[in-house]
Amino acid sequence: MLKTVWFTQKDMTKGSAMLLGGFDGLHLGHRRLLSYAKRSGLPVGVMTIIGGKAQENIFTFAERERIFRENGVDFVFELPFSEIKDLSAEEFLQKLTTEFNPKLFVCGEDFRFGAGALGTPEFIKRVGQVCVEIQPLMQMYGEKISSRAVKALLEAGEMQKANALLGENFFLVGEVVKDRQVGRTLGFPTANILYPKEKFPLKQGVYETRVCLDGKAYKCITNYGARPTFDNAQVLTETYLDGFDGNLYGKTLKVEFVRYMRPVKKFGCADELISQLQSDIRTVREND
């Protein structure tokens, strides 16, 4: 059963321009497809796959909804991988055309679908039920721009390069939860957000981040990982908002990751940790 989320009107699915692919976010290649689809003048729908072979997605489905809405997508439909993995190319294509009756498909030249990945853009052309626009692949850093490439950079802590491929800062959206409140006793109160299991894990470490709250942008430092100084193995994100004073518990924040600063480290005492955090925030303040 397809889960469809409308950002505009519910009757816009029929006669739409439909973007085909995994779409666990919008990297620069995806953005090119979206730009072409918008030029058609048709309502634009985006297909996104949940629970695929790669398991963790760059963005959660809720985060993707935010991205698609902000970029002018009219509707998005969720395809659970478990429900489509055994469909033949013909069955997969028939499912989309019957459900949505689109006027145009837009995809990259490497798009594959159906059991055994036997379906290709050329196959869609041969079937001839719906027009298809095939866009060439984009490259950066000597390889094609893809979700796989973004994940490899995130895993390596190459946040600035990952952001360049994404066309925006990688981010985490979540509710601020109570933890042990150790940061407050150190003079560095943090907003703690649990990192979703379905979201691709970053390289553990300390990052320069940004948070916009009530119309004000804050420079931040975020620890993603365990807290070895206090023998706490739970992995979550702790974000210190420089210059903020107030209660954030229960609020939903969007934490944008700017760059990787250093690895997680076990300090000998609290004073050593405080000294390092002071150095970290000075570095962030100096970075424009």
C-alpha cells in the first residue's frame, strides 16, 4: 500500500511529472531532475524508498518531507522496499502508472528498477505509456554524485564535501530530551537529541553546527557519539548553542552540520574537558 503525502492539493497526482529514484534526500543530481520537472509546468511528485538494501537513509522520512516541501515538490509517495523488491520491471511500472497516471517520468541515466534491477530508462521508453526524460549523471570530486558517495563522505567525517554534494548542510531534526544534565554543571548546557536508528550514522566526533531558533541563528558545537569522560556509552547528539540562555526541553530543533572538528576523546577530568570545549567554541566563533 503506497503512503502518499500531499504538500498542495490532493488531485495533483494525476497528470504529474514524476521523479524516479530512491530519493533519501535531494543531492545535486536529484536537484537537476527536480529543476527539469518543474520546467514542465506539471505538478511534481517524488518517489522515495523506505527500508532499502542500504538500510539507513541519509534523511528520515520526516526530514525528507521537509526538504521536498521547501523545494517546491507537490507530493511525495513512499515505496516500502519489502513490497516492491520482487516486482518485475513491468509490474513496477504498471503500479506507478495505474496509481498516479503521470504525464512525465524524469530520472537519471543510471536509474534501475524491478526485480534484478532489470528495468532501465530505455525500458520505460520502449513501453511507451508515459514520456520519460533521462538526465545525464553529474560528477564531483572525480565520481558521480550519488547517495552512496554522500554516505561515504559522512562516514569519513568529510562533512564539507558531503554538504557540497547535497547542495545544503546535512542536518538532524529531533526533539530535545533530558539526559544527565552534566553539560550544565560544566557551563556548557546542551540540547540533546536522540539520533534515529534509520538515519545513516556519521563519523563519531565533535562538529561545528548551526541552529536557527525563533528567527535567530546560533553557532554551535555538537558532540555526536558516546561520552567516554563520564563512562556513558549511549550515542546521541549534544549541541551547545553559543549565546543561548533558556529551556529547550520538548522543542524540536534542526541541527545543521557544518564541519567535522575533532574525534570524541576521553579526558582525565572535567577541567580538561571544559578547557577543550572553550577552545572548540572559540574556533567556531572565528569561522565565518
